[in-house]
Amino acid sequence: MTVATPVDPEDLTARARIRDAAIRHFGERGYEGATLRGIAETAGVSLGLVRHHFGSKQGLREACDEHLLTMIRRVNDETRAGLASGALGSVIAARAAVGPYRHYMARALAEGSATALFDELARLSEEWLTEADRDRPDPPRVDARARAAVGTAMALSVGILHEHISRAMGVDVFSPEGDRLLARALIDIHSHPMLGREDAERILAALDEAESGPPEESRDD
């Protein structure tokens, strides 16, 4: 029988400090620009302790990703429970919880290393849409998975394009003031669609007609 070795609480604290320092460095400098030595200095630990806990820079990034995914699942569950009980403050709390990870997520998405993050967010979004579809007066014309993928991409693009959005808005979108303005803009956009029901139906009908027609013949330029 294997006997578990007791874990020093201070060791766990050091592990968390290293992980948080890595999230900061990866977010600010990217995976290639970040170094284990720099992360160790920020965390106030030795380089050897970083290697002891995570093995390599890749192992450290995987631990950061897993921590982020765990946090997102927890926040998602808390938001669901809050809305079910009428506690709308759970939505604001969710935005605050995700805030410290925005640079990390944006950098990971831009570098193409956020596959698990995107897939999990799309999966959670699909669950929300599937539930919302039950109360829709009109049946959706596109399945929930496709809508979830597109919606997730649109939401995450704010982080990737934050410099452009901040310039256009006139305020840093990652600042508290910018985040509040972003939240208000998103609520207004989603609650007041730019397309009316009749316009949307006409466009969808045109798409249906185009898809059902004969394929265009290829031609030489």
C-alpha cells in the first residue's frame, strides 16, 4: 500500500504563487517570452522549486490552463445558481472573477494555444443556449453548437482586439471603467438586435434559396 506523503501548506502556497506569477508573465510576454527564472523571481521562490512543482515551462502552462478552466467552471455554476435565485449580482461577480485572467486568455488565444479553453467555453455556452431555446417563440434556424462556437469567438475577440477596442471606445477596456462600458454596450447590443424579425426572415429565406439552387459553374479567369 502506498502511503501519501504529507504536503507542507507552505509548499502549496508557493505552488499557487508560482502559478499566479506564470499567468502574469505568460499574459504580458507570451509563452516564448516568459522564462522560468523570471517567473521564479516574481513568485519569490527558487528556480529549482518551480521545476520541482511543474517540471518544465510547458508543464507550468498546462497547470495555468487547468486552473483557469476550473475557475471558469466554478464561476459558471455560481452564475447559474445566482440567476436561478434572482441574485443578478452573480453576473457582476463572474466578470470580476475572470478579470485577472484577461491578458493571459488573450495572449493564449492569439498564440493558438487555447484549444481547451475555447472548447470548454463553447461547451458551456451551448448549455446556456439549449436551455434558452426552450423559451424561444421561434425555433432556431441554426443548431446550438454552431451558435455557441460563433458566440464564444465573438466574446473572446474582445480580449484579442482589446487595444483596438480601447482606442475606439476612448478608454482602456481592461480598466474598471472600460469594463463597465463594455458590459453596458454588450447588454444593449444583445437586448436590442439590429435586425428585426421580418428582416432576419427575409435574409434567411434568401440564404435558403441560394443554398437550394444549382451550384455555380466554375469558370476560368
